[in-house]
Amino acid sequence: MSTGERALFRLMSWLSPSFPVGSYTYSHGLEAAVEDGLVVDGDTLAAWIEDLLVAGSPRNDAIFLTAGWQAACAEDEMRFAEVRELAAVCHATAELKLESLQQGGAFRDAVRRSWPAPGIERLCEDAPLAYPVAVGVTAAAHGVPLRSALHAYLHAFAANLVSAGVRLIPLGQNAGQRALAALEPPVHALAEAAETATLDDLGGCAWLAEIGSMRHETQYTRLFRS
């Protein structure tokens, strides 16, 4: 098996819906957007997710993944501690923080048990760990290229929200796949940009999504945890 084939297999495993991080239980505020009538069909679903990729928390996630991967590759423990601590608190709402830290912790536990590699010990502390940092460090420990890790992580994020939209709106499976296909260009663009981004590039302006996330905290009927 070639190095590229090994990297692909591992990324498909770690970011598969079957990997035990519970991603299917989170909607990233989409549930409130559907209830408010902001997302009503496949086109508005794709547009909502694209806005998140361009200006929302997934953009910061991609930057944190890059920073975690780079710190791990350089074996720079001080830099890794800085990235880990900043990523753990860089969330606009309580639910988005819960989503990232719980998935990060679950990812850490699963990797420690099933995918050991030199460098994974950086994840073994009990300190709060954001999901993208956990993925970035694991990818570096297994020699997975940064660009590939970014693409896989962002594709998994988009696919999870499309799946949530299929259940919430509801949409047919074909409409969901059309929405996911429409997200290929923004996923690629963000992966490309994040590869050379630094922590100075963190930021966002997806305020409507963040308000939706806050409203979800008190939403009467909820299928998802965020």
C-alpha cells in the first residue's frame, strides 16, 4: 500500500460517520435555522453551509487544524499548547463549544485506542481539546498531508450538515447529494486558503448562524445537541 493510499484510508476512517465522535448528533445551529424558515430546501441548505465555510466557525476550524498539524510536525510543544488552549475557547456560543470539545475528546479517546502512532501522546492529556486540533495532530502523527486532512475534515463537516438538513427540512436523498455537490468548490477553496493561514487570520462574521446557535439552546423541540 502506498503512502497516499494509507493516508486516504485513515482519513476515510477517522472522518467517517461511523467513527465514534457523535457528529450525527450535532447540527451546528441548523436546526434553529430550519425552524425559523431560513433554510427550506436544497438550495438554501447549500447556501447556508457555504456561508459557514466562507465566514463561519468552520473557517476557524480549518486554521486551527493547520496550526495543530504544523506544531505536531515541528514537535513544538509550546506552540501546540498555545494552539490547543486558543482553539478550546474560540467559540461564539456555548453549544458550538460543546460540539467541538466533546467531539475532540471523543476523537482523542478513539485514536488512542485504535490508531496509535508516535506523536499521538500529545493528545493524551485531559485538557479540553477542540475537534480540529485533535484531527490535525493525528494527521501529522500518521504522516497524512495537511491539504488532504483539510479537505477530508471540511468535507465531513459539510456532509454532516447536509445529512442533518435531509432529516430536518426534510429533503430527499438526491436533493441532499445535489447540495453536497454544490459545496465542492467552497470546500476546496477553504482547504487551499487554510493551508497557508496563520492564527492571525482567525475571525468570522456568520452572525445569523451564531444567533441561530444561541436560539437553539432554548428551542422547544430539538433533535440535535447544537
